[in-house]
Amino acid sequence: MRNVLISGAGIAGSTLAWFLARAGWTVTVVERAPGPRTGGQAIDVRGAALDVVDEMGIGDRLRALRTRMRGMSMVDGDGHELCRSEEHTFSSGRLDSADFEVLRDDVVAVLQETTHVEYVYGDAITALTEQEHGVRVEFEHGGFRTFDLVVGADGLHSAVRRLVFGPEEQFTRHLGQYLAIFPAPNFLGLEDWQVWFRHEDTGGAVYPVRGNTELRVTLGFGSEPLPRMAVPEQKRLIAERLGGVGWEVPKLLEAMAAAEVFYFDAMAQIHLDRWSSGRVVLVGDAGYCASALSGQGTSLALVGAYVLAQELGRAEHEEAFAAYERRMRPFVALNQALATENPEGPAAEESVERAKNAISLA
């Protein structure tokens, strides 16, 4: 029996843990957060990723949790409607598609309920030393363990990637935007309807979830790369950048100030020449983040985890990692391109259709 350490208890890490555990691996997942992360936006499960969740037996459960949008509208900074659609939304695409949109925290909860492995919360990897027959891993809260393989599934700011491949700045392509995401009470009274707004280089979206009892709010602005900052500074910056926008934005900023669950980060992509080194490999955003602007980050995480587990079931790690990269790189390239195809909005339906199915899972 082989053992593996996965850093990151998000979608990529938990999916990989599920498939490796099924194949007989002993799996440990370490996560810096003190518990499962909550909040986040609605995410899409599309194309090849649908086969992955169905293979796991959670597809129907996730579909039952999907958002139920009737359509969307776009308004300007004064609240004047610019356009509307009852056929598609910017976040999920066509409403009559077999693809579905679901809250990120719902996906993570379902994955972790069905993945029976060791989860270690509130800790992180601080050092990795490759040895002849394994990797010695040192942890933030002391002690070390040795694993046959280590997987970095720890997101855009991956610690595993930094320890093995070098500083994040070498691999990051900034896309010129920052986004904040947080929940709020549905004080707008929206019923299964998204509203997007745009004003100069700022904008955002509001949509109801949880049976229209709650809003998920996205606020964003254009910017060159910014230094890292604490949450209070992040909120102050957003309030400054969107402070002159009309419509319901002042109320959204008030809700942001009170939000206890809050996410803020750059829209950026990760590009590496290789995703593995020795017995360490990257999966999901850690290796090939496409950014939320692509709409395909979740599908890349699900499919990447599936393909990596599949190849590890066929060969030793050197050959498996090479096969994983050969299969995934064309798929990743097409899906990353979606983020930059249309600076004014989502990529064309034809591009999404081509990218989401651009891999065989056979």
C-alpha cells in the first residue's frame, strides 16, 4: 500500500483523495485553514468534469444543489438597465445546458462527506526533502512524516509550488483585475435572478442563493498587481474604488464591511514548464490556475485530479506524472485562454464548448 500527502482540502485535493483512496492508497490531506472553507462564489461543472462527478457518485446530489437562475440583467453605474437575458447568465452560460452551477462551499462539503481519508486542519507544510524512497515533510506545528508522494493542491498561492519550484512571481500572469466575494442577506429581494453592474473600470455581480434567502456578491476593479494586505485594508481599498458608483453599490459596500466570510484576490493565472519534480506534483490551481474569469477553474480541478489518479493507477510516479502532463496540457491551454478571449465579458459559447470537452477520460 502506498501513501500520499495532499496539501489543500479544496476541490482538487478532495477529488484526488477520493480517487486515490478508492485505488487503495493511504491518503492524508493537510489544510492550513482551521476547518473546511466556507463562502466563495457559484462555480461551474462543465463538459468532461460532469463525467468525473458522476463517476464519484455525487453528480445527482450536486445537481440537486445547483443554482436556479431564471436569467440576468446588466445595469450601469446609475442602475439603468443595459441588457437582459432569460437564456443565459454570464456566470453559468446557457440555462438549458447539461452543465450546472453550484456554490463552491456546497461542492467542498459534498466531497469531504464522501471522501474517507485523514484530514489534518490548521497545519501546513514548511519543508520538503526528497529521499531515495519518499519525501520527508516537515509541518508548521512541528514534527515530520515521510510519504511516497506529495501533491500540491493548495491553490493560486501554493506553498508546495513555492518550496519545490521557486517564488510565485516566476509563474504568475496577472490579468489586470481584483475581485472580492462575500455573502450578504438578500436585501435586494432578488428571486433567481442575477444582476451585473459596470462603471468605468469597476463592476460586479449579485445573485441569490439558498432559496433566495442569501446573496453572493462579487465586487471588482481593474488594477496592476498590488502588495499583499490584510482583510481590513482590502475592504477599505474596495470601498475607495467603488465609492462613487451608484445603483445599490453603497448598500453592497455596507454589507461587505459587515461580512465575516470574505475573499479577495487578484485575477491571475499560473504557467509552469512542468508540474512535477521528483516525487512532488501539482494539481488544480497550484499548477495551472485559469482564474475565475475563465469559468473553468473547478472543471480543471476535477478533471486534473481524475487524470492524475488514473495515471498513478497505471504506472510508477515518474511515468504517471509525465502521462498526466501530456494529457492535461492541451486541455489546460484551451481553458486558460477563455479568461482573456473577451475583456468585456465571458468567452464565446463556441470557445467554451470546445474547451470544456477537449480531453478524453477513457
